[in-house]
Amino acid sequence: MSKDHILTLSCPDKRGIVHAVTGVLAKHDLTVLDAQQFSDPDYSSKFFMRVHFGHADDTTHLEQPFRELADELQMEYDILPKSHKPRVMIMVSKTGHCLNDLLFRQKTQQLNIDVPLIVSNHPDFEPLAKSYDIAFHHLPVNKDTKTEQETRILELVKENNIDLIVLARYMQVLSPKLCSAMSGKIINIHHSFLPSFKGAKPYHQAYDRGVKIIGASAHFVTADLDEGPIIEQRVTRVDHSMSSKELVEEGSNVESQVLAAAVKWWSEKRVFLNGQKTVVFN
């Protein structure tokens, strides 16, 4: 795997893109191991492609031909080793099921990511962070200190070369400034199938209304609250016999699964922004 690489690209759609891209790889005696592509003529008129290729000790010899191809096709592209581990900052408040799940999956190599630090507006999960030998930063926040706190968050992003921020039930609204600075690099988990139950204790509100299905969405964060492009959604059925506590537990399970899937696919370069939507190869 150390000699395998992932090529991702997007560009205005036209004929011959696949032939041109694979032709560069073939010319340099590289093998396409897996390829996925999607043409979107109705929404964005863009073409998206992910190519797993091998086997190369490095890819410096591909820089010039792909730069030339990018100029010709108005193409944005990236090439990374398949073994590359993006650096992820996890942010959390006082609910820890998603944090705990992500840390366990990272530790057991189910997620190919590095987590150098955890940031929280509460001190509750510092012991958990220490048990994984991860730096913990307690950054309390209120309306008077929000700008200062978010400035420190961005400093930590720069100091730790962070590629992605994951909001693992971080219960603070991010400012437009922070959303813009990390555009396309913040993933949030949201109880998306409870749109009528806003505010505190949404699962308890759902219990009081006798819902039959609950679920969650992982999405990119934008300045429009909970309106960012969706990466993954899942649901689970519930019924009249379940208590509010059991609904919370079912909801927690779905949230953990959805967030982990979104982080996994993002880390594997399977997620592409497409306007207000995403293209996800999985």
C-alpha cells in the first residue's frame, strides 16, 4: 500500500476526460487498481473522478503532465499516497459517544487518521483524551469570549497542521469567520430526521410525539446553520414501547455510525463538494 496512490479530480464535464487521465498513468507504467467517476449534467455540469493507482515510490514525475492536463481541462486535482493519514482535530462539548467512538476506531485502525488534539468548551473529557495520549485543550466560551476562543482554535489548527475539524457533538454555533477559514474542512453530526424538534433534548421531544423513525446526518459546516452539504445519512426504526432513554441510546448509535462513516470516506478522499451537495464514492 505504501506504493499506491489516490488521484482525485473535478472539472467541467466534457468528452475524453477518463481517456486523458488514465493515459497519463499508462504512459508512466502505472496501473489503475480502481476507478470511480460521476458526471453531473443536470446540477453542476461537472465531472468527478477518484483513481486508486500503483505502484510508484513517488509521484514527482507526474507533476508536469498533470499540471498541463489541469490547464487544458480546467481541472482541480490532488495526488496523495494511499497510506496518508490526515490530521484531525475533534471538538466536543459534554456528550461523548461520538468522540469515544472515533477515538476507538482510530486506535484500532478502522479510521486512517491522526488525532493530535481534542478541543472542548468543557473539561469533562480530559481524562478520556489522556487515556489515548492525546492533547486536550479546554477552551471555555461565552458570547463575550467567542472571538478570542475561535482565534485560539484557528491558531491550534495552524500549529498542529490540521486537515479536518470534526464536531463530535460540539454544541456551539461556529462564526462565519471560522466557517470560511475552514471551508470544506469541518464535518458536523446532526439529528437530521428530527427537523421539528429543535433546541434541547430533541429525542425526548420525539418521544413525546411518538415518532416511528429517527436518524442522523453528517454534513459539512457552513455559515448557514445545519444547511451544509450532506455527506451521509442513516435511520433506525423505533416504536411506542421504547422509553425516552432508549430513544436517546438509539439516536446515539446512529450518530456515531454516521459520523464515523463520513470521517472515513473523507479521509479516503471519497467525498467531493458539488455546490450545495456532495459526490461520495463508497
